[in-house]
Amino acid sequence: MAVKLFTRDALGNWIIIKRLMYIVIGSIAQFRFKGINNTRLSGTEVIRQLPKKNVLFVSNHQTYFSEVILMILTFSSALNGFTKRLGPLYHLLNANYRVYFIAAQETMKATFLSKVLNYAGGIKVQRTWRSNGESVQRKFNPSDAGKIGEALKDGWVITFPQGTTTPFAPGRKGTAHLIKKYKPIVVPIVIDGFRRAFDKKGVLLKKKGVDLKMTIKPPMNINYDDDIEVILAHVMHAIEQSEEYYPEKLKNPVP
């Protein structure tokens, strides 16, 4: 994979700086994923079959940052021929630096790490239903959709349709609107174990030796002419967050 380092990505970030961030953050994270915990990957051969642009990864969400970092490491490993495990760190010298992820604006301003990750590919968007811990109701910002569209034209985008780390929370229609508008290839990812291993931000370790699981499924067969609600329902089913996947205790909560 030829890497043009002295260029900018769709958000205006220098690729050469992103490369440095990938190496530094990836080196620390890979030890946490391989040395302290156990990462179990499946379906990563899908990555090598994808086009370079207009791919949207949709996933369930357990921490703010850890699964995003593992996804980027996994993509890089797979593109460099390591499809069953995280490869040696030198794969980060030849990664796909045009990977982006959608994150809440308030989250990406919170810490030094979030600001660093923002430069590594964060697309900051305003939540339409929550702000500073309080419920709100507002329309999706058209400029946010535009930024995501530019990122899709440039490469791959990761999004979490639920917009929260709460398990089995309802999906947000914004993801379905993006799919209908930009018609990307949609690749579902299902993750597990991150909530047990890390704190909510995905920074502090809670427990060692946890099996961190990531399953990358084949691209979805989407009818872009379907209604928003139908597209969203298909996405939630694909990331195993629809009603049929609910644990029994969530189906019948104790009063």
C-alpha cells in the first residue's frame, strides 16, 4: 500500500502526523490488547476485499475509545496480511491512514487523549438527543453530515449507531440517513469484552486477561430505497443489538 505522507486527509489533518500518532498510540494499545488481555478476531479477511473509499463500519459500543483503536489496528493488520491476529507493530508503518470515526463533540473535547484521537481521524458531531448529560431535542446538523460525506469520499468511516455505550440502547436514525444519502458499503462489526476490561472511556484497565472479541461480518445487502426505519432495523440486527438478542433479564427487568 503506497502511502503519501505529505498530504492531508478529508478533515485537513496531515497524514505524516497521523502516521506518528498511529505508531505511538498503537504501540501502547497493542500491548493492552495482546499482552494484558486476549484479543480474538474473526472475519478479518473481509477487510482485504473492501474498496478504498465509501465504506461505513457500524458497530455496537462499549467504551469511548478502546474499540475504535482496536478496529484501526485490526484493519492495518489485515491489510498487511495478518488476518487471524494483530500483526507485529511494523504494520503501522503501512496502515490505512484514511480511516475516520464519528464521535460526540463533547466527548472529543474532554481529555488530552480525545484531542489526540480527534487528529487521528475523529469526526466531531453534535448529539441530537443529549448534551452535557441532559436530554435535548434538535435536528441533525447538516454540516456534520457534510463532514461525514467528505470522509466517506476519502476513505473508511466507523460509526456507532446507538451513540452510547449502554447495551441494547435504540439505534439513532442519523446512521440510516447517512446510509440512504451516501450509499456506502456497510460492514457490521460486533464487539464484546471491552466493558469488562476497561473503564467507560476505554483508558483505565479494570481487569486483566479478558477475552476481547471482535467479529467483522460481510457487507450488508441494503436496499437504499427502503425507509429510514427499515434500514436502521437491519443495521441494529446486524450488530446484534435488536430485540431478539436481548438477554432475558433485559426482556423481563426486575421491578
